[in-house]
Amino acid sequence: MEKDNQNNIPKELLVPLKSQEDTSEKISGPSRTFLQDARRTFFKNKLALFFSAIILVIVIMSIIGPGMNDHQLDDQDLSRAKMPPYAPVLKNISWLGFDGTLKDEFKGDDVEQATSNAIARYDNQEDFIDIKVLSEGDGSKDSAEVKATYHVYEAKDMTDQYFWLGTDTLGRDQWTRLWLGTRVSLIIALVAAVIDLVVGVAYGGISAYYGGKVDNIMQRIIEVLVGIPNLVIILLMVIVLKPGITSIIIALSLTGWIGMARIVRGEVLKLKNQEFVLAARTLGTPDRKIILKHLVPNISGIIIINTMFTIPSAIFFEAFLSFIGLGLVPPDASLGTLINTGFDNLRLYPYLLVFPAVLISIIMIAFNLIGDGLRDAFDPKMHK
């Protein structure tokens, strides 16, 4: 009976099945390389991207910034020394501090004495000083207080001249010196980072790859260099060479590569016995090519990250040396020399310190956050 029922089934219902491959493990999207995954992860980090754009703007401004006005680096004029910031668009917004005025508070036994102190402080230019009484006092010592606003550009008949970030103690334009100083600091940091990169990678790679006596000798040399403080090295450079860019770069380069060399050595030690390295040796590949084409590309992530952290360290080291008088010396400009000048005049002319200090802080924070973003980008665990 069952067989008869099967024979009665219409033939049009009997459709042969087509053979189909198993799609349960089929890759639905295009495959990506490790670098593509790293780039994708980095682009997802909005903070790192934002500060990358900030660094790009700073680099561009260090190139074109000094030429954006008519003032030159060596354009000195003591008659316009320590002029406050005065910008054509922002001068009408007094709270921004670009209105070309000097403001300070003065105390006295009464309002008259406090006012006299203010007028004396600003070269007795009474016609160009606005006085606002903060406290009339009670007759006791320094109980009265006034706030004085000195319109220095009007007093010196310079309302048609604009110094966007003010002038320094010799009347030089701060805007020009700030970006020239940034350029010098970035050049020093980049040159030092490149030397650290080349020497550190080569030294650490050779030491780990050959191992044995070669590694022992090279590591003992590193241990000797680590024991020499950087400050001692820069003092020797200042004695042998005059203070300047050359002495700072040499001082940074003599021992700055040690950290990179140790990191590269550790990574190469982990990779040199891997199958792809043994296969390259078996095929007779020269050691130089194995290091450059097989080992270095596989540790490129850690190299890039360490280099990104080296740059802000070099900038800070240069600023520190210039601040204590062992780096660049005036009239040469760097962020360190500008901060040093601003520190000496902090009480009366704070803008001389604020602008270079803020800029170097932004650069330090930016490079560190970019380094954090690159570290996450080259971490396979962060790839999604």
C-alpha cells in the first residue's frame, strides 16, 4: 500500500536537491591584515585622533607661524619691552586678556596711597590708568585696595601695532619666538628619537640575535652607560661644545637609545627561535636580512610605541636643560628658554610664562595619548 502511494506522487513535486557547500564556517567579510586591524582600532580612538590633529596643527604652525606677522626673531626694541598681548579681533573681549592692558591690584593704608602705588608702578602714566576701588580700608596698614588697568599701548602711542602674544624683556615678539622655539624643540626631539630608533633597534637586535659572548659583551657596555647620569653627560657636552642644539642632541643620543635597545633585545629573544626564523636560516638567508625583514617587522608595533613615548621625553629634557641654563641660551629660542624667561617675570608679566607652558603641556599630553592609542592599536586583544 505504501509503495502504491509513493507511485501516485506527482512528478513535478520531486525536485532534485542541489549539492551545496557547508556555509557554517564561511567567512562573511573580507580578511584584514594585522596592520589594517591596528589602523582600524586606532581610528576608533577619538581621543588619540583628536590629539593627532592637534600635533599636526602645532607642527604646521611651527613652520608657518613665525611668518604670519611682520615681526622677526631678532627685531629688538627696548621701548616696547614687556608689552601685553594685543590682538586685532580679540581686543574687544577684555576677559580673554588680549586687549593690550596690564592689570594688577595694589594696597595701601588708604585709597589715595594705593592709587599712588599703582601710578608709580606704571611709570606715572596717570592719564592712561583706570582705577577701581576694591576696598577703602579702615586706616590700618595696607587695608585699602585698588585694581589698576594700564592701557600701555595708548600710553606709548602704539595702538596701530599688534603683538598677538605680547613682547619679551627685550621687546621681541612673543608669537614669533613661541613658534620658532616650538620648531627647535620638535627638531631636537625628532632627531633624538630617530637616533634612538636606529641605534637602539640595531644594537638590541644584534645583541639578542647572535647571543652568547656577543650578547654578554654588548649588555655589559649598556650597564656601564646606564650608570652615567644624563646630567653629567650634558655637563661634559657643554664643556666640550658650546651650549646649543648640537650639544643637547649629542647628550640625548649618547644614552637615550638604551631603553629601546633593551626592549628590542627582549622581543628578539622571544622570536629568534620561532619556526619562520629557523626556516629562513635553513634556506641560507643572511643574518642581516633575517633581522631586517623577519624580526624587526614583527616587533614594529612595540618600536613605534616606544618611539612615540621618546619624543615627549626628549622635549621635556630639552626644556629642563634650557630652563636651568644648560641648554639653548638667548637669543636662541626654545620652549625651555621661553619658560625660563617667563618664570623670571611671573609676578608682573604672567603671559610670558603662560603661553609656552600651556603649549609644552599640550605637546606632552598629546604625544602620550597618541602613544596610548598606538599601544592599544598594536595589541591584538584590543582588535574587534
